[in-house]
Amino acid sequence: MADLGKTLPLWVGLGLLVGSLGLVYGLQTPSVPLQAAEEDKETPAVLTISTAAVQVRPVLKTMDVSGSVAPWEQLQVGSEVGGLRIAQVPVEEGQRVRRGQVLAVLNSDVLQAQVRQAQARLVNAQAQVRQQQANLKQNQARLIESDANYQSALSLSERGALSDQETRARRTAFESTQAQVDQAQQGIAVAQSVVAESKAAISQYQAQLAQTRILAPDNGWILKKDAYIGNISAVGTPLFTMARQSRLELNAQVPEADLPRLKVGQRVTVVSDADSSLKASGTIRQVGPAIDTTSRQAVVKIALNGNERLRPGMFVRAQVQVATVNSLTVPAQAVSMRQDAAQVFVLTGNKVQVRPVQVGERTGVLVEILSGLKAGERVVAAGGGYLKNGDTVKVTSLPN
């Protein structure tokens, strides 16, 4: 009993210590089971998309060419009269003119004086013609009378009724009158030649007078002006350079290998790298007949439709519509680029898979697919901005 009394306090202390430790650990034990905590983990969201079918549609095939803009036909306009001072220049560079419109006027005072002189010579020559014609008539009348006297003298001389001396005198008179007739005829011919020469001179001067008004040979566009008031005209020196009928064309340099794809009449769309807002259209009018032996290229001439912003010398690019073929197509927004490679998301069940594709022409809102897809497959058309390969999706619509 004495030993029990000694150990009892020790056992009571140990019990109190164990109870205290149990109370502390009981407060730190989780009150929520582990399975319930795992169920509270975040569930991935399902993305909503719309899809489109891969379809065979007509696709316009194009070929890119480039070159410089030039006049369809360039006209050099100059003076046909040299040595005259330029008096008027009523047009400027960049102006569009009509056929027959006055481009420049030369001083015509000298030519007008020459016309008056030639006209005076003509009047004098015509007077000489009339005078010689009157002389001819008189001499012809005298010749008739002289011939009759001479014939009478011959008859009388044969009968011995007229002396030989008188007969010779009448013969001499006849021959003299005949010479006067011939002289009058020659005088008429000379005077008539002066008349013709004077008329020719007048025509020449009048033609030169007309040429003092330099006219536009056709409708067109003044590209360059080298005519200035006070300058002296020179035959063979251009005063104006015109684009005939204001028509421009694109002279495109095309490699020999691409020429078989081009034909006269194919439609062309033209753009400029220097001016993104410039748009023009045209048609091929000539496929170059010769190929440069050095560059292995030919010039293809493309007639451009009217566009006030096109200028000769501009460098432009053009898309030639070479053919229409049936090809697989998808909406343009279905194609995305990753590291310079094209790809689409293909719908398989309720998941999407990334599929690399090779693209071709773009026609409006569609893109041609050269490889990577088959007709009838469905691709993500909208909502694919945050998709990853293998994502589960919800399809809201299935447009064609």
C-alpha cells in the first residue's frame, strides 16, 4: 500500500499530459475529407466554336507580273517650218487636248509678205498671158492674109503675070508673119509657166502659213513641252511629246517559262507599292513576240483602263487572271499562321485537331487548299483564337 501511494501521483500526471496532447492534435486535424477536396479542383472550360465544311468551288488562278507604265503610242509634235519665232503657246504639260487643237503659234509676218509678192507675180504673169494671146490672134490673122497673097503670087508667077522678085517678097512676108505667130505662141507658154510658178509659190506659202499653227495630231495628253515664246522653230525638233488618246499601258517583263500561260484578252488588276490606294484594271493586248537573250524575258503589253492617277514611268504590279479551276476551299478566317506555316483546326467528334495545310489562291473570303484537307471535313471557322490541339469544343452552328 505504501508503494501504491508513492506511484499514484506519477500516473495521474502522465494521464493529464496525454489528454492535453490529444486535445492539441485534435484541433489541428482537417475537418474536410481528402476526396471532397479533390472534387473541388477547377474543371477546364469548354470553348464554343462554329465550323465550315471543306468544299470544292471555282477558284480564279492568277499570275503576278510587274513593270513600268508607258504611253500606248507616243507622239512627237514639231514644226514643219524652220526659222520662225514662237509667238503663242496656249497649252501646258499634263493638259489633255483634242485633235486639231492649237498647241503653238509661230510668227507669220515673213510668210504673209511672201504670199503677197507671189500674188503680185501671178497677176503680172496672167496679164502677160492675155497680151501674148492678143498678139497671137493678130499675127494669126496676118498670117492668113500673107498666106493668101503668097499663094496668089505663085499662081500668077506660073502664068508669067508676076515677077519673080514680087513672088519672093510675098514669100518673105508670109514667113515673117509665121515667125511672129510662133513667137506669140512661145510668149504665151512662157507667161503661162510664170502663172503656174506663181500659183505654186502661193500654195507653198499658204501651206507654210497654215503650218505656223501647230495642231494636235490626235486626242491626247501633253507629257512634255519644249515650246516657249520667243524661241526659233527648227524643222525636226520636237516641241511637244504626247500620249496618243491619253491611253497608257503596262510593259511587264515576264520570264520565258510563264509566257504560255498568258493570252491576249486576259483581264488584269493593277496595284502600286508606292500608293496602296491606287487600283486599276486592264487587259493583255500583246504578248511579246521576242525574248531577250540575256534576261530570258519578254515584254507583255497590258492596256490599262482610264485612271487619272496613273503616270508614265510608274512601277506597278499586276495580277493576271489566267484560269478558273475547281479546288478545295475554306473560309479565310479558318486558316492561321504558326511559324510561317499555315494550319487549320479540324473538328473530330467534339474535339479539334491541328492540321498543317498548303494554301493557294485567295478569292474574296475563301482560301484555296492545295493539300492537307479532304472535301467534307469540317474546320473551325470562328472561335478558334484560343484553341489548342486536342481541345474539347462546343459547336454552336454548322454552316456550309
